[in-house]
Amino acid sequence: KAGVTQTPRYLIKTRGQQVTLSCSPISGHRSVSWYQQTPGQGLQFLFEYFSETQRNKGNFPGRFSGRQFSNSRSEMNVSTLELGDSALYLCASRLGALLSTDTQYFGPGTRLTVL
Amino acid sequence: DQQVKQNSPSLSVQEGRISILNCDYTNSMFDYFLWYKKYPAEGPTFLISISSIKDKNEDGRFTVFLNKSAKHLSLHIVPSQPGDSAVYFCAASGDDMRFGAGTRLTVKP
């Protein structure tokens, strides 16, 4: 069974631009969560989608948005990029909606660099 | 706000010895705790978890201890192996999942 895939793996953008990251969950998984990883901050929760609906949202500005499609694939969009948005963006999928009991499987991440 | 804290950014141990990684949390509503291991250029992989109704969970060389009164959990790796060298994240789950900043474990041969 294929794992979680994220595209692109690396991305370089300039301030003010926007970016869209893509995540394909494990086949059959209906929940996708997004995280931002920066040095010293660990993984910070961005949002979670289940069956095309956003179920939870972390403490990030409105420039960060996402969506999930009927095939469970998810995209994350960041508009008006800032230097501080440079980070590794990780996507994780799990089978069901119960956050506390299902194991999340992470993708390799997209490394975003904002110049 | 840092609801989950790993106060040691790095830890170095000798092969064969015990590795103890610590994690503290502030939100008493968390009811499930997990440890993830992360190698460079890869996403985190699930290692072991514990429910808030337990105080210990063991899986091979890995044991997680939970002290609810102290809001503290720890991961013990015995014996440590060079292949265990990675960044370890603790996570706490309630309405969403919060991660610590990670501890880089280096196991020296």
C-alpha cells in the first residue's frame, strides 16, 4: 500500500507570492491533517479535514487555508508569503475521524523556502 | 502557546545504555499521548502511544510512562542502538494534536 505522498518536495518562492501544496493520503484514509515544522517549534497543527470538511484549525492567520477533495486528496494554500513561512510542511493521513485513537501516517513533507 | 514541551533539545547516550526522553504538557484535557520518531528528509513515524487511563505501555525496547498528576510523560529506550539516532517528538491529543519541539537523540557506538 502506497504511503502518504506530498508534492512538490521542495519549493522556493518570494515574499508576496502564494503557494499551493498537495497531499495524497493513504488509500482508504479519509482524514488529512497539515502541520508546519520549524526549528525549535516542533510541529504546529494547521488544520484537519475529514470527508471534505474542515474539522479543526490551529492558530494560524487566514493566509493559510486548505481544502479536501472527494477522493480525500488535500491541498494547502498560503497567500502573501512571508519570510517566516519558510518551513517544512507535513501532511498526515489517518483512517477515521477519531483523532485520539487512529495512528497518523506522515508524508515526507514539502520544504518551502521564502526569499 | 506551548501546551506540549520537550525541554531537552538534544540527548547523547552510549550504545546499550538507556535513553530517557521527557515531555511535559499543560492541558489536562489531553487524553492520548504519542511518540514519533523522525529521520532527516522523512516524515515522522509513529513509535508508541499511551492512553490517559494507563500509566505505562511497553513495546519491545520502547516503554512510555505517563504521570498524569505531574502532566509528564517519558519514553525509555533500552538498550539504545545507533539506529535509534533521530529526532523524537512527543504529541498529545484531545480536540486536536499538539507536538513538542523534539529532542535529537544521538546513540554513540
